Amino acid sequence: MATCKGNCGEKAEPSEHPNFAGVKKKIMVLSGKGGVGKSSIAACLALGLAERGFRVGIMDVDFHGPSMPVIFGLVGERVTGDAEGINPVKISENLKVISIGLFLNEKDDAVIWRGPLKMTAIRQFMEDIHWGDLDYLVIDSPPGTGDEPLSVAQLIPDAWGMIVTTPQELAMADVRKSIVFCRRIGMRLLGVVENMSGLLCPRCGERMDIFGRGGAERLSKEMQVEMLVSLPLDGEFASWADRGGAKVGHYHDIPSVSGILDQMVEKVVATTSSQSESLDGGAEPDSVEDAALRSGGPGIIEEDGMNIYAIPTENGLLCAHFGHCEKFTLVEAEAGKDPVIKEVCDAPPHEPGLLPRWLADKGVNAVITGGMGARAQQIFTESGVAVMCGAPPLEPLEIVKKYIEGNLELGQNVCDH
């Protein structure tokens, strides 16, 4: 039973199960539509991370079209287990894979499940698999914004999202939906990977933009999402996946894309490390605010710059219970100027991990509240957002002004929601 300070008891989450508790960073690879090479990119991300010495797992939750057994040359293999759980298939000493395809009697068997069964299966992939200690878990999600990615977001609220697309406008329209999906559920975005961006003629070397050019780059600027890399359309990359090329434990036998894939992996490592180092060391921070200041994340409070404070409100005053407020009032405070209300937002649905990610995506540096559970505080810390609990029920502008002046009296963290 997981509990927080106060008298609010919560049912233990799958992420707290002994089989999953050792998993540190989680990355869900998703796409707006099928056929963009999402699973191959996910496999290469896992390979690149493992090659750099990280302990890596792959969770294939594309139940209707599992690709990882093919990409890793595992077709026909089956999992083993014991009374405590199931063993994922080991590719190397620091890389392991689980997929529904490893449980099917025949490779052409169809999985015919509705939404609740899929969420149950994802929960079992978390609780029943012997993951051990992992630095990264790469989650290969099916295309779209349906049951599987939504279930992952609910069960693993601290997951990152990485979106794979191709350049044509049809794919771009679906990617916009994926980005909005991630932001609406509060998932941090690593960025966009553009695949099949152009074909180099093997005879003359001329580039042919079969699916158009620059679509992902324009979309990244439009949606304010990082463009990670752009990969060419390469027949060797496709055949590498079809023949189970990932089983050798690397992607360097596809020289036309290996260097670009290395760039992708390095960017992922840099981004996830910069916002998680304060927690990965294992030391408990003195306070959530101190940990946020050490993390180097975008939410650091700047004494001489612009900061955005989020205040949970009800009837125009601070609401004591962060997770059950009616609205959030966002207050801008710039050095030397009086704070002003930037936006008053309706609170999104109360789902595990959603609020911290949602507010961080709005550029919030700090949250001032009456009470907040330990799990929400941890997620804010990972996002570099400072948290101050125990604030009195005052108007948002008065709260921020008192805080800036050093006159805000903070009492006990009230956590009874």
C-alpha cells in the first residue's frame, strides 16, 4: 500500500511493483500513422542505449502487430518464467525484450482484444516480467492515440514520448494529433524523428524527395517540438529489420543511417539525463524545490527573469487540495514588475501524473499549493518545477507577491485528497 503524508491512502501503482520498481527512465515511441518505421526506430534507440552501457529493456505493446520478434530475430522463441514472474528474452547482457508475439503459438495468430484487456496486458507486462534494474525502458506503442498509448500514460505517468513520422502532409496531420495527445495527458516530449525523408539514387547520388521534403522540420517549429534527426529512405534499413538484424546487438551494419541513429541516441541521453540526474543518484533531495534547482530543468526559478507560478484555485482563492481544484491560475512574475495573471485554466481530468506534466508543458516554473502527494512532487521535480506546500487560501496574485517578497508563510503540507 502506497501512502503519502496525511491520511490519504492510495492503491499501489504497477510502477511500484517489485518487478518494475528498478526501471528508471521510460520512453514511449509512438506515431500518428502506421508504416513510418516506428518499431525499427524504437529498436535502434534501445540498441544505441545498450551499446553505450545502459541497462535497457524493450516493451512491445503493439498487440495487434508486434514487430519486435521480427526485428530482433526472435520469431519462434518463447518466454520462460517461474512462480514470481516471466523472464524477458535477453539479446545481450544489458538488453532484454518482451512482446505479445513471444507468447503466441503461431506467428500468424491474431490478438483480438478490446481496450480493458489491453490495459490489463500492459499492467501484467509491468508486474509479471522480471525487468530487474534498468536505466531505460523503450516502449513500442501502436500507431495512433488509442488504448495502448493512453494506458501507458496512465500506468507509467513519468514516461517520455518520442514521435516518429514521414515527411508527407498526411503523416504530418496525424503527428499533430500525437503531439496534442501527449500534451493533453501531460507527457514530456523528447521530439520528432523524421524517417524516409529522401532517397539517394544509387547510380548518380541525386536526392529524390518521394514523400516531400521538410515537413517534419516545419511541423516541429510550428508545434514547438524538437526535431531530433531526419533519416533517409533506405532499402538496407528496411531489409535489416525484416531479416532480424537487431539480434546482433547493434545497427552499424547499415552505414547509411547508423551515424544519424547515433545522433538520435545521444540527444535522447542528453535530454533525459539533464532532467533526471538529481533523482538517479539515489540520494533523497532536501526538498522538492532544492532538487528542481539542481536538475537544470526548464522550471528553475530565476531571480532576475520571467517566472510562471501555478496556483490551484477554487472560487478565486487557493484550493488546499492540488489534485481536486476547479481551476489553475497561472501568474507571470518578472523582476521589477508586479505579478499579473497570465491564464486561468480549467483543471484537466484527475489521472495519475497528468497535472505535473500538463503544467510543466505550459512553462510553469513553480507551484504554490496547500497540499500535494509525494508522487506528484516527485514528477514535478523530474520536470524541474519547484513546489511550495502549505500556502494559505488567498488570492493568486497576493500569494505570488508575498512569495516574491519573502512574506508568504507556508504551513504544513495538507494531503488528504
